[in-house]
Amino acid sequence: MKNIKFQNQDCVIIENNKIEVTISSSIGPRILAINFHGRKNLFAELPDFTSQVPDGNPYHFYGGHRLWMAPENMPQTYEYDDQPVQIVADGNFILIKKDIEKNSGIEKTIRLILDPDEAIVSVEHILKNCGNKPLECAPWAITQFRTGGVAILPQNATDTGFLPNRSLAIWPYTDVNDPNVKWGNEFITLNANVASPFKVGFPNPSGWLAYWLDGCLFVKHAPYNEQASYYDMGSSSECYCNDQFLELETLGAKTKLKQGETVTHLETWVLYKDFERPRDEGEVTKIVERLGFD
């Protein structure tokens, strides 16, 4: 672990022979960059991208990867991440911990493990209720990528006979006729080149989402519990895109946290390089078969 300046922030880098991961200590918890050595950061870099919250102050997104709490609620979801965080190296993992949030009473922690040899990162998201009352919520892991790539969103292809086998949550601002989205039978693909915001969510028993950019394929895996309830009409996975960035999002199940209780949500990131841009569902299928997951 070494100290650097990145986007005018104090950061630390962890790395192996294949990739490096940049974590901010100035704000967060935020993972600001991930890349193969010698290649460009896959994450969006958004030092000036903000959203207004009710108190009139800007919420800074910064880009990269963040931990939110579902359901989306203003201002509780938009607790400021502008303060320094604790970063502790303990054995083979890095702990990134934020001070307890004033409005929600939640303590947010990310526990990160970089594989010593492979382009694999384990990212555990932890919400702890340090408030004075029970709280229903879910961990919400959001990764912002640079535009120009292609998101791959797997759909349930189980043959259920006369019964439905999939559902989609569509946000009011989403244009379902946007030519950048292709509604395939097994995969939805989205070219991150939209003129207006687009968002879709869905239950994801396949347990993965992917984004292709600059010859690299970023895959995030997250567990899905068929017996659990999820926010946003049952969405365990979501994808949002505007003209600044594309987000791959995974959510944990709805959880009632008593005082002092925690809930965790694990993502596993795997990076691949030297892949051609997928142009249609058939080429996506070939990629999935090559990688050996459905």
C-alpha cells in the first residue's frame, strides 16, 4: 500500500502484478480507480459532478465506487461523503470506514481484498445501525464507469412454461425506445452513449453484471436470494446511464436492522482484457461461454 495524490485527494494504492486499485482517504468510502497496469482508469472521474440536496449544499459523486443505503431517499441516502475516512491494512484486507452518519445513524464500511495474483477484488459492504431505533434498509453498491462502453445485463432464461420468468423495473425518465439499448432475450445491452438519463432494474439470479470498455471487461458478481425481498420492484441489479457516466449497481435484500446490528453485501470484481466490443446478443453469448458463466 502506497500513498499518492489522485484527483487532488489523498489516496492509497494497492496492487498486484496485474491491476491497481486507488482508494481515497480524503473522502468516502470511495474506490476512485481500477485499471490494468499501463492502462486508463475504467471508473468515471467526476470531481465536479454534484446533485443538490434539500439543505442547499451539493452532494459530490466523485466517480468510482461507493456504498449507499437503499431505498433512495432524500436526504438520508445522500449523506455527505466529503469527510476523511479511516483506512486500515489488516492482514490481507483493507478496511475503509466512515464516521457514523448524523441523519441515518449508519456506519458505513468497505472491506476490500485484492487477490495476490489475479485481477480479482473482493468488496464487502457493511452497514451498521448505530442509531437509536430500528431501521429497514439494504446495502447498495454502485460503480460509476466512463462512458463509451457497453453494459451487459443478463436476463433469466429459465423455461417456466406458462408462467413468467422475468420482470423489469423502468424509471419514469427512461426512454424504452432509446436506440442505445437492445432488449435481447437473454441479455440486455446498453451502449453508454445516451443523450438523456436511462435506468432499468431487475431480479438477477445469474448474479453478475458486466461493462466492456477499451478492450477490457469488468464483471461484478453479487449473490441473489430468491426467498428475499428487494427494493425497486424486486431489483437486485440496476443499471443507470447519463451523458457523464454509466453505473452498475447491486443491492442486498431488505433487512430490518436493530440497534447495533450489521448487514453485509459482497461483490466480487473480475477484470479481463483483450476482448472485442460486443455488437449484438450473439457476441455477448460467445463472451459468456468463453468465461464459463451463465
